[in-house]
Amino acid sequence: MKGLTADQIYPSVMFQINQVQDPSERQKLETMILGAVESKLRRKARISAQLDKIPRYQYNQKTIKKIK
């Protein structure tokens, strides 16, 4: 029997997690289950988006000019 890829199982897992009413429990499930199911590219994009919200990880023009 051939196994499912992360991209194939991701929607069904998200559907199950969204059925949970308690937001803190939903967050726990997302971190626990989706960490194992999520594809590498999707995880990289999610972490990158989270870091973009934090000011110390944002690029400013002065830093970009120094690098060039």
C-alpha cells in the first residue's frame, strides 16, 4: 500500500483541527500534528511569514545597501 504525501493529507488534518472549539487546544494540535504532516516548503513559508512580523528580522534599506 502506498502512503500519502504531506500535501495530500494536510487538508483533512486541518479540517479535523478546525472542529476543536478551544483555541488553545487547537493551537496545541496544530503544532503537534502539523509539524509531522506539513511539507518542508510549507513549513519554511509559515516560519518565514512569522519572522517577517517581528521587527528585528525585517530588512531595512541601510542593511541591504551594506550587503551589496
